[in-house]
Amino acid sequence: MATAHLSGTIIRPNSGNYATNRSLKPPGNSVFFIKQFRNRSLVNNNNNNNRSRIIRLSLVEQIPPKSSKIDVERLVDFLYEDLPHLFDDQGIDRTAYDEQVKFRDPITKHDSISGYLFNISMLKLVFSPNFQLHWVKKTGPYELTTRWTMEMTFSLLPWKPLLVFTGTSVMGVNPENGKFCSHVDYWDSLKNNEYFSSEGLVDLIKQLRIYKTPDLETPKYQILKRAATYEVRKYNPFTIVETQSDKLAGSTGFNDVAGYIFGKNSREEKIAMTTPVFTQAFDPEMSKMSIQIVLPSDKDIKSLPDPNKEAVGLRTVEGGFAAVLKFSGKPTEDVVREKEKLLRSSLLLDGLKPKDGCLLARYNDPGRTKSFMMVSLCTVHWIRVLIDNKFFYKLARFLPMTYFKAII
């Protein structure tokens, strides 16, 4: 697997101002009048580039009163401290929002802070959400944008599917009192983010399908972007035992690496099984192949026993960014090649240049799992340093700001 020497910690950008008190006390109590549209001609504009702007203008007027003295930069720091409490017992500070705040996402809308908080309570009850805030930045005179990842386990279904959404939230600020008066969510997986989006409902339902994976340890990662056809993940380092193989979807060499964890090593030590089993192609011609088993995270490579076979080796895979495509069914060679082609074409459309080689990650025992319930991942990496490419503009949609500094 390709390596990436970037920090695993997401650090917020320096804004120069830091909130000293979590509660906001904006001046005044006047009500800000929200216009539907300043220019009716915008409604009939079919240019896709203006679509998100139209939605924003329908919720909050972007030309503030000249007398406004609201410090929007202070709200950036406030959101860094407040939004991580979105689904915990502390909760967000409702005094930071107008009573008639306009909340919209592709399948939900509320016109009051009470409705918004009720929606949060229902999500907590049904989905056990995990919210990760990546960054907050000022994107307009009275507008802030956040980037986030939301993972939700639907506990009401027996197989407890995990739903993942990533995207941005555009938050309008009332220049009369400094409170948030609009909140519009955009999901990375959708083309149509307007309410009500049938595409958004289908996206949600598709994630409820049955997948069955063993309850075993797997390499830790963070989902930075979930697009329609792939995910962008940032993996932590992990250790593997590997040997040569012959096909991407083959099993040649598996008995040798499995034998290592079953006790065929210098100390006859048995090591816990994990997922997935990787097969890796290092070049497009697939002239060099490897089959790998991930070792438990509590095993340091220096303390592991030596393999008994010379062809078997141990290696630490450095953490880094990877694009993955999840699919079900039996991962035959033809299916895997087709999935790799789809993944590469999707990345190129988004301005990312895939690197040579790919990995197939298999999570299920083919002899014990129905094919439609099996989970596999096709994984590729991409070249990061493309200063004159569209890369940084595309990457800016889902990576924290400090990653740009590290890459450049």
C-alpha cells in the first residue's frame, strides 16, 4: 500500500480569535427579515453553478445592514467548540440560534430551533450518531461553512447497518443580533441537494441493505468524503504479514500467511484473526502481487515472532489517504477489474489522479457467507502533489485545511 507521511491529527486552522465562553451573547434582540429572492430571474436560471447560491439566497439575505458590528470570526471559534456536542448529553447552545432558524437538508426541513433540536433528539434515539467536525471557515460576509462526517448505526434493524454521510453545512448569520438564522446541508453523495430530494431518500435506503462482516478487528480509518460511487478514507498505520500471490482475486499464498497467525512462526505463537484479507497489485500489468493478513493493533512489529518460511514477511503499512469502492457479491477477477475501472474513472472525474496498483479487501469467509451479503473493497491511492491541477480545488471540499500545508 502506498504511504502518506501526513499528520493523523485534524487540527483547526488558526483564526487568531478564540472564544473564552461557550455561550454567545450577541447584542440586541431585533428580528432579521428573511427574503425569498432578491432577484426573481435567479429562479429561472438553469446554470448548475448557481444552484447552491440560489438556495442560500432563499434563506438569508447576503447584503447586511451597514450598521452591523457582528464579529463573524468569533463565530468560527464558537462552532469549533459547540458543534462537537451536537449529539452528546451537553448538546448545542440553542441561544446561538434565532427562534425561526431555517434548517434544510435533502430530506428534512425545520423552520424553528425547537424543530431542529427535536430532529437531533430523534436521530440520537434511533441512529446513535457519531458526528465529526473537520473544519469551519468564513465563506461570506455573514456566512460560515463547516465540513463534517456523520456516521449513524440504525439500531432498530437486526443487522444494525451503518449509514455514513459527509458534506458541508452553510450557516447564515443574522447581522442584527449575531445569531444563526439559516442552516443548509449539502451531501457529497448527491447531485440534487434541494429539499425534498428523492435521490437523497434513495441514498439513505441503499445504506440499509444487509451486509454481514465478522466481528473482528480491522484497520482504523476515518471517512473524509463519501461520494456517490466511492469513499475517501484516511487510514492509521497497521501491520501485515504477507507473501507473494498470483491473482488479484486469487488465494495463492493464503495458507502461508494464515499459517503464521495460527502458530507456524518462530515462537509457535497463535495470533488473533482480523479482517480484511488484502490482495495487492503493485503495477497495472499485475506482474507483482501480494496476499496479506492484517495483524492486531496491539502487536508491535518489533515484538512479533519471525515467520518460519522465508517467503513470508512482516511489514508496517504507513497511514495515508485511499479511495475505496464497496461492493457485495463474489469478488471474481472480472468483477474486481470492473470495480477498479469504475473507481479510477470516478476519481479522474473529480480531478484526482490515481496511482498505479490497487488492493482488494475481502471481509467474509466465502464458504460460510451468502454471496449477496459478502463485503469487498476495491482500493486505490492517488498522487497528492499536483500543484497546477484541479486537485487542490477538489480536495478542498473534504480535507481539513492543515492537510494543504502538509502536502505543499
